[in-house]
Amino acid sequence: MSDDLEPLGPEKGVEMYLDHRRGSLHQRTIQAHGYRLKQFTEWLDDEGITNLNDLSGRTIERYFADRRRDGVKETTIRGNSYTYRAFLRYCEAIEAVPKDLHEKVLIPELDKHQLARDHDLRPERVEDLLDHYRQFAYASREHVILELLFHVGCRVGALHAVDLSDYHPDERYLEFVNREPSTPLKNDVHGERPVALSERVVDVVEDYRRVNRPDVSDEQGRRPLVATSRGRMSISAIRDTVYRMTRPCEYGECPHDRDPDACEAMKTGRASKCPSSRAPHDVRAAAIMRMRGLDIPAEVVSARVNATQEVIEDYYDERTPRERMEQRRSKLEVLD
């Protein structure tokens, strides 16, 4: 341990880091950083490391090795590495860890195929779900949530933030507006954008608005589009709804040979325990995959879903080179 370092416990260091970042990051991002760093501090506690001064490059590498042995995916380790690197850079600034330790957080080098997420919620399955809701729960709140998540490809936080005043049925578009601090968008004002809606989706939203949406306002006096009888539907409630909607037993038979009366995933708030249920982000991923599969240009998809073209192409474009060539061929027929 260097004589220049000042002793600091891991949990206290994380607390100081999160306080430092609160002015520059959204609360949801702060929570994500806190979750990742809690895993790290719990591991340090198990290892008997109670002073950040004692960290080294080998300590960090042992942590990642244990994560891999626990079955954590390489893509997750790569994504979390940036949080650990930022935390250690802060700890260097306050003289709690050895100088340049953050540079010893080795970001895994993955090829494009490894970077691509395991998208097991296929667009076809979401379309089947929508067919079910269009027939049996048309214009319900659940139907609108799934319809918009899949049609737009937006994040759940963005859908949560939409007010009735952001919805323009005559012009057929929806606006995402950053409103601090109650309903911020992930990328602040850079996430603000209008998105076009199809006529069919507008019909669904209009029927929901006229018939099934409760006439309520939230605590700020705003009228949310996705609402419960108590006001704006929370992000966690929307997320739980999507988990519940994607349980196969909601629209068919259980593929896991479970007794519905005894299944943990059938309890309120426990739908995520179903092996086949999926989160809103998986619906977003399926929406982006669908758009790319239809050969909608990456720059168009990028603007619609508020993600970079690089992310769109590296994470969500699963077409083979042959499939891309065939789609380009149809556009090149004008040259014949």
C-alpha cells in the first residue's frame, strides 16, 4: 500500500462516488451504477478486503474471473467494466487507490457476433402476442403498452413519460419530451424527438383514450397517456406488465410443465420468474431487429429509437451478409 493513500472503506467509497455523480447522471443511471458497485463491494467483503488502498490490477482481474465462473455473460462484464473504471478513476482522484489503477480494468475485446445480444424474444413472437391482444383485449392498457413499445422501439422510461398532450392523432405522431425531474428521458434533451405512428396504431391508442384510459392526472397536474386509476403508471408497473404479458400461459399452454396454481411466476409482481417472460427492453430489441430486417436504414432506426447507428448495427442487425445482399439487390434494379 502506498504511503500517499488515505484509507477508505469500499462501501463509503461507493457512497462518495455516487454522490459525486448525481449532478451529471440521471437517477436511473445512478441506481444502475450503485447496483453494479454493490456487487463489487460484496465480493470485496467476501475476500476480506476492507480498504480500497489494497486494490490492485490482480484484484480486479480476480473479481472478473469469479464473475465468469458464476456464469455472467461476457457482454455483461464488458458493459459493467466501464462503471468500475469510472469508479476507480474517481478513487484515484481522492487518493483512495493506487495511481492509474483504472487503466488496469481491462475491457473485454469482443467481436461483432459476441457483441450481439442473445435476442430470444423474436419479432415474430411479439407479433403473435399482438394478434392475441388485438383479438381478446383490444385497446386495453396492456395492448397499448405492447403496441407502442414494439411499433416505436422506445425505452420503457420514454413511454412512461408521454402525456396526452404529446400524442397527436390527427398528424399521426408521438413526441418524447424530457421533463426534469419527474419524467426525464435517458439522454436528456438529446432523447427528445417526434416519432411517426401508423394509422393502425393511432386507431388503437384513440380507442384506448376514448374508452379505457382513466381520466386522471399525475402529481404534477399532467395527464399521462399510460395511466392507472391513481395517475401515471410507474416504470416498474409497466415493466411488470410486460413480464406478465409475455408469459406463455397468458395466451396458451405453459411450455415448462408447471402447475399454474403453484407456479411462483403467477403471483402478483413475480411474472419475471417465468423462464419465458421478457422485459420491455427485449420488446425494444425485437422492434429494432424487425426494422433492420425490413432493411430500414440504420440512420432512420437510430433517430426513431434514440440509439447510435453503431449500436444499431452491432447489437441488433442479425441479417446474414447474403440476406443483406439480396435486400440491396432490389434497390439496385433501377440500374439495370
